[in-house]
Amino acid sequence: MRKFGAAAARACTITLSLFLIPYIKRIKTVPVKNAKGKIVRNVGTALNISNVKNFQHTLTLLANMAKLFINIPLNHISEEIEKTLETMGNFVDADRVYIFDYDWEKQICRNTYEWCNEGITPEIKQLQAVSIDDIPWWVDAHKKGNKLAISDVNALKPDDGVKKILEPQGVKSLFTLPLMQSGKCIGFIGFDSVRNFHRYSKREEVILTFFSELMVNIQNRKAQENLLVLEKEKAEQSDKIKTAFINTISHEIRTPLNGILGIGQMLAETDFSSEERAELFNGLSTSSNRLMNTITDYMDMSMIFSDAVKVDKMEFLLKPWFEYITKKAKDLFSEKNIHFDVLFPADHNALKVTSDPMLLEKILYKLLDNAIKFTNEGSVTCTYKVTSKHIEFLVQDTGKGVATNKLKLIFEMFSQEDSSMTRGHEGSGLGLKIAKELVVLLGGEINVVSKIGKGSIFTFTIPL
């Protein structure tokens, strides 16, 4: 009996181990012996990591999607977006997955992509101009960057605009995530459950949040590549500008994208402490912000060249506005050990100005960003003065300075005094060009004086 019992114990352990292999990371067994030294049974422990493996598998899937979208040709992006909608729909057992764009100027949202499970009716053709006035609480949540989870559509009030749209589609439950770009909602991605009710788990929400961020980057890349076509046509006027354009685009888009991809793969494939994970997310945020700033510069330049920038003049108090803008700008100096000095004129405390405060803010930020980029030690000073005809703003730095014969060049596209400097400092090379064009739109002038090794002084004026 003892022999049979020991053999049975070993057989049972082996059978159990084989059964658990797909679900566990590690099995550890310890033989138990009787007084005569014979093994009578085994005691073992097993760590169940099936959920962790599934979670990591999905993160790896998202990382692979990101890798795919980095290099896929523009004419294949729509096809691949539809494939990824199907993949994520199957992951959360959704019946319909879709992407909507918000058109804030027309006050509508439109269905741009849709995947439907077998037997589910497509709705994309009927949802091309949904008035946002009909769904105010839905739109308000997305504007604030909030997710929406409706576990039971029938529980909505009968006169609710959202219910009136969803009920004819047979939607029982849904989950949506806003697509946010620089704090602005540009659309949303949604997951409909038609056959069954579905309540989304925290893990599903985390994965779908990663997925929504990927969709934003894809949308950005599509818009970016369309913009690149326009910019390339303009750049062909000069071989030098054309070459600088290609080099800058390649570096400033692929570098942060590769950073995002690399960190995403690390998060998917490796266990980290909370401190290490926080550090990785900081790196992810830095790469994302760099990419977003680059894309914003290209979009601004495109709008300037197409005469699409609207000057929205209004009356505002100059001193409180300048104080608010410079206080926000202090965040730009957090990564460099340089002083930021803000000087306020002694008088003109109640002076009111009629201009576009948003465009003025963008001009100042471009000049401050340029000063920080080329200043490694010392200080950056920002101030203004009032004359009889205009207001003159000043940004002065103690940076490397610019040669006299290069001063005009720095206001051209993709320029950082010379092409060798372009790779020495990150950035699109469009900042000063954008600042100059916006100053002109506001009816002012921009000037610079500089000396190698001493720094630069940028000034621009706007009419009173």
C-alpha cells in the first residue's frame, strides 16, 4: 500500500502539473519522506499568472500595433485602423466598435470608422452629422476628457437624446473614451454591446485607454503626413529647404515615436516597481509632448500659409495678462538650471490693449522656448514697454548668440542658424518662423540683435 500510495502521489503531482502548465509560471515541489526515508508524497506550490499573461499579451499586441503604424504607408492607414477595431472589439467581446470625429465649428460629430461583428447592422452611414446639441451631457463628458460607461441604455430617460440614438441600434451597453489632443477633444472611440449587457472591468478600461491613445497618435500621423505633403510642395522651391525639411521631419517624428514604442514594449514585457513604472511613464510623457509640439508647429505653419489663422481681437488688461502668461511659462524652465526674470514696468498698471491674447501668448512662448533651447547657463529675461504708438515685448537670453550674417536666416523655416545646429537641438525649426508670421498678422514687427557668446535680444511690437 505504501508503494502504491507513493506512486499515486507522484502520478497525481505529475498529472496536476501538466494540467497547470498553461496557467502557471512556476511549480515548486518538496518530497515528504517517512521514517524509513521513503517518499510518500510531494508537497507543491504553483503561482497562477494566467491573468497577468493575458494582460501582458494584450499590451504586447498594442505595442506591435504602434510599431506597425510607424512605418505603414498613408494609403493603408484606414485599412489597418479597421483591423485594429476588430481586434479590440474581439478582446472586450463588443459587437460594434467605432471612431467619431468632433467638428466644433459645425457643431456636429461624424462616424469615420466602424467595425461590426457578424450579424450586427452597420450604422456608419446614418451617423455622419449628429448634432452635438442633441447629446449635451455626452459631449460635455468628452470635452472634459472623461470616459463614459453605460451599463444599461434602457435606464436612460425616455427623452434623452443619447437614448434616442442608441435605442434604434439595439445597443444594450456601451463604453466610450475621448480622443484628446493637447487637452482638446477631437473625437471619441466607442464599444457597443448589442447581444448582451456588458460591464467593463478595470483591466479592460486600462487596455482600452492605451488603445485610445494609440488611435490619437494614428490620427495625428495621418493628419501629419497630409500636412507634410503640403509642406513638401512648398519646400521644393529651394533645394536647401527641401533637404532640411526631410531631415527634420524624419528625426522629430520618428525619435519620439520610437521612444513611445520602446517604453510601451518594456511595460508590456517586464515587471517593474511602482517607482520604475512612474519613471517610464514620465519618459512616455516627454516623448509624447515632444511629438505633439512638433505636430502643432506643422499645423500652425500650414494654417499660416493657407491664410486660415483667424485674428480674434478683444480688449484686455495688459499687466494681469502678462503676469499670468509669464507665470505659466515658468514650467518651461524646469529642466534647465537657468534663471527666468520677469520685469514689470512701474506704470501702465491699468492699460487696456485691443489685440488677440491667444496669438500673443503663442508668440511669447515661441521666443521663450527658443531662448531656453540655446541657453545652457545664465538667465532669460522677459518684459515689455509702452510707447506712444505701440507695445514692445522683449525676450533676452545669455545663450550662444547668432552671427550677424545669420540673423535673417533664423526666421526662415527649418533653420537654427545653420543646418549643423538643427540636429544639435531638438525641435521642428519652425518656432521663430511662426512667431514672425503671427506678429505680422497682428500688425507688428519682430527684430533681433545678437552677439556670439553673449546672447540674443528678441523684440516684437503690436499697435496700441
